[in-house]
Amino acid sequence: MNKENIKKVVLAYSGGLDTSIIIPWLKENYNNCEVIAVSGNVGQADELDGLEEKAIATGASKLYVLDLTEEYVDDFIMPCVKAGAVYEEYLLGTSHARPCIAKGLVEIAVKEGADAIAHGCTGKGNDQVRFELAVKHFAPNMPIIAPWREWDIKSRDEEIAYAEEKGIPLKINRETNYSKDKNLWHLSHEGLDLEDTGNEPQYEKPGFLEMGVSPIMAPDEPTYVTLDFEKGIPTALDGEKMSAKEIILALNDIGGKNGIGLLDIVENRLVGMKCRGVYETPGGAILYKAHSVLETLCLDKMTMHEKQKLSITFAELVYNGQWFTPLREALSAFVDKTQEKVTGKVKLKLYKGNMINAGVWSPYSLYSEEIATFGESDYDQKDSAGFINLYGLPIKVQAIVDGRK
């Protein structure tokens, strides 16, 4: 990439520490280029407040705020929920947001005739891969600028010092400088005391959790929720018809108050290192649980087991930034086929971080009380003898052969 050819750059902009200092850095290091900031609204709420004023003040020529919330839920979150995609217990909150944002980023870059796209991802993380693979899918010849792979800044403390030098206002300081990512699905926390895996997360410390409370501080009485699904998609909460986005937002509130969806894990990053993260996913955890419970009624044994195997591959593809690939699309087609009769109602009891089954119903239920009952039924128990004889025949033959030897 010839820096002399870079006159206009579209920057993935969040207003956080990294992207705040990237605007002046780009202008200093790329010919005083025009910087157009683009923020993808995937539900980060108050983090968007004052963003345009801040972007312009730090040197951007303009800011686009793209409302991607509906697209994010319908086209990225729901396929993962239907697939039951979980990466090492992690519900993919950052992973499936990145391709959605990157898609919007490329659209603006093309519209503006940009010479390059820039992002604030570090060289240690997964997000650089997720952003750049999506950009390569939609704009294969677009140059990508990743300042963390170029500049001399080595740490977040040095970033703060650079911001102070440039007079860039920050909402954080060195003591509260967790690396966070927030959207309508989750909130992640990394860094500071969490880098020592021997430290317990400060769940009870005021201000640490943002989407809910510690289970210790949750109500002493349980909360019941009922979710309706049609073909694997949530359609109603407690009998009220809602969009999937509205249901997630409502469940975030309900789940957060009951201490649901906290996860503290050391995960295996794509780039080879292990990292420790604390995640808040209150509504998502409830949705995954309810969907899984409904599938126990609606899916036959072999389909369920094969789907569980492929859900690992699906999650790895999403985590590794390979959303826009033929394999992910093929797996989604398989998942959609499995969901054709995943329709019904699930009731859960939420209590101090726990999600307890409280009832499940479906017009496509494969469960038959008449067959499974311990009471009298038409099931002929004598049939099992022939089944066992045939099923156990290889074991019997092997034992006979071994006995002869």
C-alpha cells in the first residue's frame, strides 16, 4: 500500500480509546487524509451519545451512524441461536457483531469513494481477523489500515497518554480501563485485574456489571418467563407478540435483574493465545436455554445429535471470522431445515443466576406420554428381547471367538 495514494479513509469508529486516537494518528501519518468515521449501531445504547461531536472534534470530516440493530438480530444473531452455536461456553457476542458492522463499513467506503478502510483492532485479538475477512469478502481490493500493527504505542496506558497529549476527552482512566465491547446481545470485560486468572471478578463492586447484577444481589423470589417460538425464532414473550430484537431487549432487563448470563472463562483465541474474559449475556442466555429445551421435544435423536456436532463447527466459523463463507452458509441451510418444526412454548424459572425448566409444549412434540409412561400402555415389552439379541450380536460373537482362543 502506497501511503501517497491514501487521501480518504473510512474508519470503524466506536468513540472508545483506540478509535479516538486513531483519527489524529491517521491524519499525522497518512498525508493529512480525510477521515470519515463510521459507527455501526448494534445496540450499544448510551455509548453513541455525543459521538458525532467527539469525532468531528478529533479531526473526522463527518460521522455516519448506521442503525444495524434489526439486521444484526435477524441476519447474524438468530442463525447462531437456531444453530445452538457456542464457542467454549461463549455466546459469540462480539464475534457475530463484527461481520455485520464490517458490511456496513464497506458500503460507506464504496459510497464515499474511500482509498482505504481503517480499524482499531489490536494485533493480539480476534476482531482484526473478523473485520478484515468481511472487508475482503465485500471489497477484495480495498487497502486496510490497522494502526496497532504500525504505530509505536505499546499499551493502553500509552494510548491514554497520547490522548491526553492531543486533548482528546476520554470516559475512562487508568484505574477503570477495562477493555469492553457492548451491544444489544452482550457486554465483555477484559484487562486490569482480570488478566490474573487467580482474581475473582468484582461482580458485587458497583459499576462493574452494566447489564445486570450479581446472583447474590438478585431477588429472593423467582421470576417466570414464557417464550413462544416459530421455526426456531422467538415470536412472543409472556404471551405478547414481539420481534426478536424486542424480545432480546426485554430479556436483557429480566435476566439482568436475576443475575442470569454471567460467564468467566479463559478462551482460546484464533491468534493462538489464551485470554480471560468476563461476559454478560442475560437475554441471550435465556434465549439459548429456551430454544434448546424446545428442541428436546421437536428434533429426532439422529438430527439432534448431528446438529450438536455441527454446532461446534458453526461456532468456530463465527468466532474465527468466517461468517461470509460457503461452509457457514451451508451449515445455516442445514440448521434452517432442522428448525421447520421447532415451534412451541417454553417456560423457565429464573432464580439467582439459574434457569430452571418449568414446562415445554409443542404441536410437533415427538414425546409420547402414552408410550413413555410407567403406567399401563400398548407398548409390548416382549419386543425388547429380540432387539437386544440383534443389537448385542456382535458382542456375543466377539466373546465366543475370544473364548476359543
